[in-house]
Amino acid sequence: MQGKRSRVLDSRGRAVPGIYRRDGHYIAGYRCPQSAGKWRMVTLKAETLTEAKRERAAILSGLRDGSTRAPDG
């Protein structure tokens, strides 16, 4: 069973859009344009918030330019 997902806060205490944390791992949330706007959650390999932001941005840009396919399901 997975733990509860929580919003990640930046250094000023504000929620970071699309970045969550569960069981010590960062998770990216985004609306997938290839799946009619379906909400997707992907566990990231990032170990810091900065890496998580970069990884989420890379996922989104890959989906926009077509170099990355949306996950099936």
C-alpha cells in the first residue's frame, strides 16, 4: 500500500505546481495532451526539488514536441 501524496513546498512555503512527494519520492502530475487532457502521475528519479522541476519540465516539453509518448492506460 502506498503512503499519502503531499504537495511539495518551495523555500517560501508555497506549493510547487505539479510536484508531489510520496514515500520519499518525487512525483510529477500533469495533464496529458495526447490523452484528451487526462491527469497523469509519474514517479521521478529526482533526489532534489530542483531536479524534480527539471525532470517534470522535460516530460512536458517532450510531450509538446512529440519526442515522448504518453504512457498507455
